[in-house]
Amino acid sequence: MEQLLEKMKVLLATNFAFYLKLHFFHWNVTGPNFPQYHKFFEKLYEDVWEASDGIAEHIRALKGFAPGSFSRFSEMSTIKDQIDVIPAEQMISNAYYDNDRVIEALMAALKLAEQYDEQGLANFLQDRIDTHKKHAWMLRSTMS
Ligand SMILES: [Fe+2]
């Protein structure tokens, strides 16, 4: 169970880092397609933001405590922090790459949830994988 909790904490941190980056892109994207990009990043960050709560509450249901500080999140996240504002096209490819990191974290947690026969959690993780595959499709289709 410790292993599953650890994977769930990595997932929470990675998901949160992805959320923050998407919101950062939403704020700072520029260029002739600004309205579309601005709106697109908003749709993405809203979904990823909402998922954080479900992930954290599953950690509590497993009798663990959910991390919730910048320092713990940056230690555990598999997503590279984005400091500089970059061109819109790079934001999209960056988000596509990071979305894959979230899928990896979800898959790692799912494998252990199934091993421990945590069916409710496995369902939740499968739904999230499905949603992130759709995000991948949209991000890929936006790349030139
Ligand atoms: Fe906004």
C-alpha cells in the first residue's frame, strides 16, 4: 500500500504542476491566434485543476495524507517547471509533452491500484487516462 500511496502523491504533484503550467500559458500566450489559445488553455486547466481534488481525496481514502506545498510538489512532480514565457507553438508542444508525463503517472498508479484490488480508484484513474488521451489528441492536432 505504501507504494501505491507514493505513486498517488507523485500523480498529485505532477497533475498540479501541469495545472499551474496550463494556467501560466493561459495568462501569457500571445500572437494572432490569442483568443483560441487563451480559451483552449482555459478548458485544459479547468479539467486538470478539478482532477487534483479527486486525486488528493483518494490519497486520504487510502489513509495517506495529501501533499499540498510548492516545495513538496516540485520535489515529486515529473514535470519541468516553466519560468519563461515562450511562443504559443512551443506552449502547445510543451503541454503535449507534459500531458504524457501525467498519463505516465496515472498508468503507474493504476498498475498498483489493480494489484491492490482498489477497484474504485482504478476506475477513477482509467477515466483520467481517457480524458488525458483526449487532451493529447487536441494538443497534437493544434501542433503544426
Ligand atoms: Fe482567465
